[in-house]
Amino acid sequence: MEPSQLGKQIRRLRLEKNCGLRELGRTAEMSPAALMAIERGTSSPTLATLHKVLRALGTDFSAFFAAESSPVSAPVFAPDLMRPIRDAHREYRLLFPRRRDIQFQMVMETPAPSEKESEWEMHDCDMGGVLLSKGQLRLEFQGEGDWTLRQGFAFYVKAGQRHRARNDGCRPLQLLTVWYPPRY
């Protein structure tokens, strides 16, 4: 999504929630000036920053980006329904459309090796996954330590647990993650 379109949608959501820039800034732990730059489309947030803003607005990636609810109950999902969300360092691809009958959410994550120090993240759902590709992923839990994952290693992150992940290799990695409950 283009920064200008993203900014307009965030502003629309903020105004729908009757939330001022200062209030949103306090909740998202960001300056009002940084939020204003995002809303104007002059700044493109990282996915971690965007996650904080959306969470402060009472929503998340899935509700903000996922394909609209599908009345069709087919069990197979075409790639054109899988919306990519990306920044300079990673891409998330939401694998399922928004449907109330789907009890979990799956995301294909592709972290690039370009990020020197990733931002801390925290989700309001449990998340688990597996590293599908060859390479190394450093997974750090605030106050608990860090672990190096290799192909086939699985991981689990509890809701509310601050964590961050970084690709320590030289090629993009692929992770398959599952979020429960789904965020829509």
C-alpha cells in the first residue's frame, strides 16, 4: 500500500475512534509529529511501528489489510486473496481472507537480512511458527534471552510477550506463523 493511502486510512480510523494525535501518540509510544508524518504520507512506518499504531487504535494487520470477508465457504484460498504487507525489512502475507468460521490465522513472513536491529513487538494473541527456509533467525524475548532458529525449528510467543526477530543470514527467510485467536 502506498504511504499516502496508508496514511489516509490511519487518519480515517483515528477520527472514527475520536482519538487525537497526542492521545494516539501516548498509547502507541510515538510522537504526534511522527504520527502526523505517517498520516500525511511523508513517512512510511516499519511494520513494527505500524503494528503499534494499529494496536493503539484497537485493530491490527488482519483487520486493516486482510481481504474482505468472503461469503463463500470454500476451503481453498487463491494467492490473489493473500494480501502482502511490507516494509524495507520484511513482508507479511495474510494467507486467509476474513471469515468468521476460520478459528486461527496464518501468515507467511519473509524477513530480509538487511535489518540491523529489529523493533520490539507485542501481540494480543498467541503466535507460533516454524522456520521453513535455510538460514538463521535470531528470536529474542525481552528479559528472557535469545535463541537462534534454523530450518525446521519451531517457536511459540505468548500474548503480551515482548519479542523481536532478526534474520542473521544473507538471504531472505520464510516463516509460517499461526495466530490464535484470529485478529478479525
